[in-house]
Amino acid sequence: MQFGVFTVGDVTTDPTTGRVPPEGERIKAMVAIARKAEEVGLDVFATGEHHNPPFVPSSPTTMLGYIAARTERLLLSTATTLITTNDPVKIAEDFAMLQHLADGRVDLMLGRGNTGPVYPWFGKDIRAGIPLAIENYALLHRLWREDVVDWKGRYRTPLQSFTSTPRPLDDVPPFVWHGSIRSPEIAEQAAYYGDGFFANHIFWPKEHTQRMVALYRERYAHYGHGSAEQAIVGLGGQVFMRRNSQDAVREFRPYFDNAPVYGHGPSLEEFSAETPLTVGSPQQVIDRTLGFREYVGDYQRQLFLLDHAGLPLKTVLEQLDLLGEEVVPVLRREFAARRAPGVPDAPTHAALVAARAAEGTGEPAEGTGEPAASGVSR
């Protein structure tokens, strides 16, 4: 199972000091967080994509390319790449380039984002959000798998004898997660292609996440990619820790109360009861996270949100120390002990290359114990 962190890249006033970090400082803080994540033994760093204040990560592949040059093992991803407003051709090119630069340490999460005005900024109609997501990914999927593409659709100009360059590393495209908070159509899309499904999970009650993941698993099996238990699932999570839970609540409360997303709404206690937000001790985070398996089944990737709402970098790095030293080692051990037989590992480039090599032989891909087709999109 993979563990990591994701950032939304917000520039928010620290409510305890009144300080607002400059954009450049916030961008470099995100790089520092990624490097710290690798240092403490996490597997994944993912950045969001936003094109409006108070957010700064408007060019995820630029940031991830920079981080790739300063890390050795960390898997680099997005949370989210806007499939609706980005040109599929540019996504194909950018992420194939990043694949080569990072020696395969790349995957991506596709989504529609949560900012309505972004659609007209890029010449799109928000009312076509779902059809755009479906059509654009159908083209992206082909661009990575066919050397020459002829294509005609509804939302972009046609392509004639087009070749996307560079070609994917080892002729294996980056693994794709389809991220969604509320749209069953996206769970269906992920299932159709045999891709991963990432449930945002940080704003909704567990029953909603349970329904979305169950739908994806059912449809994954329907399309013949494997059993429902073999579907590739990721979850978001949101934590703030101190060794003493009362200290955690006291320190985090002003950040929660003034956060741009949920500030001035439900209380910290109400929000923690209704969503996966966990504010407390490392043991409380361990117990809460292990509980996710009870309603989504065995899953492959867990990402935590740590750096938002104006929290200073020093505090975020302290959170990463706790996560890497006290939380993730226990979670790795416990999730592995509880995992049912036949559940695949999280996809990596090396595993996908091995699966491609074994395709058609009926033999398990080396090192996975799973059929070669498991986790490989159609």
C-alpha cells in the first residue's frame, strides 16, 4: 500500500499571526514538503491544479519536474489534473515528458476541479463538464497507446495522422486515477478503462464514500478487469497531530475556524464526526485510518492533506515527522496483515512494465503474484 501527502497549494493568512506568505515562498514550501515526504519514508507526493487565487499550483508538471530532480524514490502525482479544461494533447505530452525525466516515478489523477469560473477562462462551458471529461479522456487514452491518431470529437478540433511526443516511457503510459467527490459518472469512467478510482473523502460522510467506491468496484468487475476486490482504490484524508490530543485540538482550532473552505461553518468537533478529518494523537490517526478499510475494503493508496489553512511550514514539517515516524509504519504493518488474498499492490511504472511484458502469457507479472492484466487499463 502507498502512503503520501497531497497539497492544494492555498495561500492563506495564518490566523494566529496575521501573516500571508508570498506566492514564491508558498511554492518553495510545497517543494520542501515533497522532499521531506521522501526523507521520512512516504511513497507519494501529489499537487493540485488551480488557476485562481488563493491557490498557486497552476502548472503541476513544472513543479513535479523540479521535484523529480531533487528526489530519488518519491512517486510524483497530481490531485487533480483538470481533464475538462486542459487540452488532452498537452496532457499527453507533458506527462510523457515528466515520465522520462523522473524515470517512471509518475502517475496522475484526473478530475473536473471545484472552481466553476475556470471553464470560461479556458473557453469551455461548465454545463458540459461530464461530457468534456469523458471525451477528453477517451482521446488522451488513445494518444498514449497509438502512435498515429485520427480523431474527431465534439469539443476540440480534429486530429489527422497525429503523433504525440515524446512517446510514453517503455511504451507504458502513466497510471491514471480518476478523482471524484460526488459524480458516479467518473466512477463509471474509471471502471470502464480499468483505471484507478480516487475518492477525495475529506468533505463527505463515510456513507457517501462507501457508495462511490462500491459502485466503482461493481462496474470494474462488470467490465472484466478482475474481481471487485481487485479494483484499484485510493482515498484522501486530513489530519493534524500532536502527541497529546488536547494540544492538537487547541493548536489546530483557529486554523480550522478560519479556513477558506470550511471555516465559519460546522465546529471542529462536528466536522470531525461527520468526515474523516482527524485532529488528535498519532494513535488516533492510526485508528481512524485503519477504520477506512471497514467501509471501502482493501485499497491501494492513502494520501493525507497536511499543509492548508495557513499552517506554517515548520508545523507541516513536524506533521510529516509524526506521520513518517509514528503513523505510517504502523499503518503499513496493519494494512498488510489485514489484506485479503488476491488484492493487488498499488500500480507502479515497474509493475506496469512487467505486466505488459507478461500480457498474453497468462503468467503472473513478476513480483506481484497477480494476473498480468490486473491494474492495466484497456
